[in-house]
Amino acid sequence: MQRFRCCVTCARAMSDVYSRIPSRMTKTPVAQATSRLASPRPCAVLTSQPDLKTSLTLHSARRGSLSNLYVYVFNLAASLTPHFQSAFLPSAEPLHTLSSYLDATRSSLPDVPFPGHARATDLVWVDAGRPAPPGLSPGDVAALRELWSDLHRICTRAKERRVRIIIDAEYSWWQPAIDAYTVGLSRTFNHDEPLIYGTYQAYLRRTPAQIAHALKDAKKEGYSLGVKLVRGAYHPHEIARHAKLLDTSDPHPTAPQNISVAPALDNPPPVWERIEHTDATYAACTGMLLDAVVTDITRAESRDWCSWRTGPPAMRIGLLFGTHNPRSAAGVVHGLVARGLATTPPPPEVDRLLPHPNPPPPSLNEVPVVEISAEVADRVAIGQLYGMCDWLTDTLAERVKAPSPFVLKVSCGT
């Protein structure tokens, strides 16, 4: 079975980036975190203190590639329960207020449903001396500017160490602000390769249009796009909040800071109401993103050799498919095969001598045995949460042969 090797040198490199987290934030001792490297699991995991809702994912790969080091995953917003606080802000209120302002000014993007899509102008005010958005208190402005400064410091060091940064997603009414920071960091740091990854939730109705817009924006502005595609974790909360907004007889209405960011009440909830629609959206987005990988690899291979004088062609797309759904995982692998991004190895010699008279076609729900190239492995990976669906992780690790790890185990920080 294919296994992941996490070397001490990579752990030290991640520790160097981790140490850039401002001292006012609680963080896991590096010695405690790196002690997990002795685990016999298919992939090692660094996890943070629970009250940070911040997590580290280890990713070892070929020497010299971007994925040679680890993945650091963090969340900008406060956690789901009151006793948790944000890793980067003492309160989520500034994100609520900023999201409210951004949602109210995103009517220029009618093709992307609520909560819309980030724009280049969303964070022009983070530099001192520029006027802040209306509705933000001086304390909010100071906290959000400090947040940008902290993230910029961390991403600068991560770029030096070639560590990928994945920004998590949250409730739809927090996403405008989170999207703004994600796109702002991507435009700043993803010039040569996808260093910053945003999280796209398939249960949101906006996601296909959002990904299509993101691909176009990255191409137009000349930066690489990093995408983590997930289903979404807060479906009951989204449905309950939408129902509460519609209930005019409720004697205890939703808190004002949550009402301020919401789709029009005559629209359906921002999430799909049936799991079949989420499944279909995840599959459609998978196909769209894998098509982008084909385009990127073809572009890189077709570039004239003279352009390589300053290094190989830059990667313009990086994907992490986060799923515990066997059909979705198999769909990713089948999608790779269908696009020529993965090949089926020849059968063993005994099978060639005694072929099956009518070999059954592989089921679309099963992960086929395939091989992928370094170019594909640099751009595509699949991940599951640490401690969940280990059988799926092991199956993928065993059946997808790659020069660098194709499967990741992700700590959720709890």
C-alpha cells in the first residue's frame, strides 16, 4: 500500500511558518505537534489547540515542488459555539459588519447568487489613509487592518518556504468578508503558482457560477487559482436561519448582525435543499475544475523553450477535493481518466495470458487502479478529515499511484 512519508526537515519548515502566527494567538507547541509524525496513519497530521478552530495538514511530495512542504489551514471567523473564539480576531463582529457592507454592494455581479463573489476593490481600504467602508467602527477597522497585516506576514513566510495556505469556509452570511480576504491574498501571492487556496462549498447554489467567475478572474488578472472543493458543513444552520428570517411571527428574531447579510426573502435558501442537488453540483464543479487542469497542463507543455530561461512554466490551477463520499472520490479519479490525466496500468502478465472473456466494466462508484504523472499530482489531491473514512483514504492511497502523495488527511482542529 502506498504510504506518505513526512520527513523531519518538512516539519521544521512548517514550524518556521507556524512561528509567524502573532504571539497574541494561542498555538500548539511545535514539539507536541511534530510528535505526531510517528503515527502509522497514511498521512501525518499537525493539529492546533481546539479553541483556535485552526488546523494544519501535512503534505509531503517531490523535492523542489510546491507541495514539498505542508499545508496550513486556518479559519478567519469565530467558531460555531460561544466558548470558541476566532484564531485571528477576538470577535467575529467585524467580519459580520464587513460582510453586510460587501453584500449590499455586490449587485454588480448578478450572475453569482448570494453571497456573491469577491471583487478586487473589496479591500482597497485596508491600507492606512484610505476611507473605510461605512458602518465599520474605528475598532472594526483597526481589527480588520491588523487581520490583513497578520495574514500578509504568514503568507509571505509561507511563500518563502513554499507552503500552501488553505482558507476555510463558514456560514454563508460570513462568506463575503472571508471571500474578500481570500481573493485579496490570492491576487497578492499566487503570481507563479497556487499558494493560497479558497474553499468552495458545493451545497451553496452559487458555487458553479462562483468557480466559473473565479477561473475567469484568475486568467484575466494573471494569478493562479487554488480551490478546495467541499460539500459544506452547516446545512441545518443555513436552512434554519432562512426559515427564521421568513417567520414574521417569531418573538425572538435572528440577531441583527445575522439578518444584515442574507439573500432576498423571496429567494430560496442559499443552500440546496436536497442532497441530490449538492451531489450533482459537486460532480459538475469537479468536471469544470479538472477541465481547467487539462488546459493548464496543455498550456505549460506547449510553451516555447525560450520562456523557460527563468524557470519552468507556472502552474495556474491547484485543486484539493475534500470529500468523504465514495461516489465523489471515485468521480474525481474517473474524471482524471476520462480526460487523459490518469492512465490505467496494464494487467499483470498472468491476466494477459488468460484474459477474461467478458471483463466487467469498472463501476462508477468504485475507485479504479490508475497512475498519474507528476504534473497532475502537483495540481490535484483528495483529502479526508483525520479519523473519518479511513477506509476511503486507504483505498485511494492504494489505488492511485503517484510520484507524490495524492491523498491527504486533514485535521479539523477539534
